[in-house]
Amino acid sequence: MDAFYASIEQRDNPVYRGKPLAVGYSEARGVVAAASYEARKYGIHSAMPSVTAKRKCADLIFVLPRFRVYAEVSQQIRDIFFEYTDLVEPLSLDEAYLAVTENKKNIASAMRIAKDIQQRIFQDTGLTASAGISYNKFLAKIASDYKKPNGFFTILPQDAEKFIEELQIEKFHGIGKKTAERMHLMGIFTGADLKKIPEENMIKWFGKVGGYYYHIVRGVDNRAVEPNRITKSVSSETTFLEDKSDKTELSEILDHLAKEVLRRMGKDEFFGRTVTLKIKFSDFKIITRSRTLPEPVKDFQILFETAKELLFQTDLANQSVRLLGLGTSNAEDLIPPRYIQMKIPFEGMKLRTDFLYR
């Protein structure tokens, strides 16, 4: 979706239309959750501190987030997807992968499906979406970002090699800012540069993800669209308006976090054994402390007391705390296996090629 949260606010309040708008808290310690395209012209983007955003645009309008509304609209859009295919893999409220080689409407063209869905989304919600179409997830993601907003772009198999070779390395999905800077120092600026590096060097320099880079620069990404992604962790965190250093006060905040984490665990039917405490200090340094319990955590008191012990055992070194987070994980070994590895008869097999990313 295009500037999803901000676009909903502009849709629901005509006063905001055509104006630079940020969803988030305008206080000194707030951050931008989403920025309208009018705000992006000033260099404002999500996760930017509110004070920085305000300095970039004095006329910037801040609107408090309405996550319940965003979730409702997201479900409305997801219902449209299911009219075409059950192979829908949501990544967040505002983006998802769809596999449409075989679809419920028996439409032969993935491009036509993408156009239909774009029109339905606008018709039903008044919002615009950008679609990327290609034969794997990596290329579909790149294509979806290529002509935003209200974009539509297709990368055909015969065009993929040239497209990737000409692509700037910072545009590669999966290569972040720091990695791109490191690659620049190594003389890697485009896909063509990256393609020259042997696989063993890629793994040596970048670890396991180096193998991923080696394959995607050749247009190879065999990840399937997974409509039933298994939850691996549940967490909640809060950023304070003022730094805190008193552990008693922090433990009171942990009480609220533990209740929220337990609520989310119940909703997702996910009960992990590992409890993790996250602390971000005023200098933005982050530390985590974890403890793995013998049984899944299903009781508030166990979760809260474990978190509180982790807090009081942590030496804050006279530093003040900016953010506190709490989460649970490590339930994988308690989940019965849902898939069986099978041998695939590749000969004569129909190749699944079309992926749509919104």
C-alpha cells in the first residue's frame, strides 16, 4: 500500500489532503510511524525522530495513530486477495505476497490480476496500492517499489538478468544501508559488480547471507509464498517520554508489558519458553537479557516475575533507560511438524512463475 497509515488519515479527513502529514507523536521523544508523500518531499520518512521531521518541515501535521482502523482496512484489502488466491503471505498490515499462477478466477495473466486488484482496492477503500509482478519474491518486491505511488511494474524472466545487473546495490531488497556502504568500499555499486564476486568470497565476507546475495543477483530466489507463517516470537515495547533509571518504576512498566505480551500470546496461540528483556539506553545502546524456562509461559505471574528478575539482575551502570521491551520465543520444539520433506519430480513439472507483491 502507498503511505498506508498516512493515506488513511488523509482519506478520512479532507483537511489533511495535499498537506505534509506524519502519523505519530509530535513530542520530543516520538518517532514518525508513516509519512504522506507530501511530507516525503522534505526527506521525512518512517522511524525518523519527530523533532528531526519538524525541523525539516515546519508545517508538518502530526496525527495520532489509529491502529485499529488500519487493521480493519488491512483485513478489507486481504479479503480482496482471497477472491483471487489462497496463497497470500502477509508481511505486515500494508504489504503481502500473492502467488497467482493458479488462481480462483482462472485468469491467465498475472498482470491482469494485479490491475484488477489495484482497481478493487481503490474502489472499496479509496486508497492506492503499488503492484510488482515477477517470477520470484525478490524480483516482485523490487518491482513493487519501482514506480510508487500507485505503481505497476513487471519484470519478465527474459528481462531479469539485465535489470538486476543495472540495479543500484542499495535498491536490492535484503541489502541494508550499512551493508551497501561496505560494498561501496569494496567497489560494488551495481548488480553487475556484485555478480563478479565468487560465492565462496561472498560467504566469507558476508556470512550466510552472502549465499543469498550470490543467488538473488542471478535472479534465483526459491522461497515459496507461505500463507501460514508460523509465529516465532511475541513481544511488546514502549519508549518513554522521559528517560527512567529507577528499577522499581521500570518494574511497574514491565507489569503492563507482561499483560500485553500475554494477551498477544493468547491471541496467536503462541507460548514460548524463552523470556527476553530488551533495554535501550539514552545513548541508544541496546542490551537484551534472556532466560529459558522448562515449560511454556502461560501464566502472567511467571512471565512478570521472570522479567522482573532479569531487570534487577541487570547492571544499568547509572545509565538512564529510553525504551523497555519484553518478549517470548523458543516454542519451535513444542510445535508439531506441519510439513514433510518430499522428493519433487522436476521432469515434466509445470513451473510456478507468477508472484504479485502489493
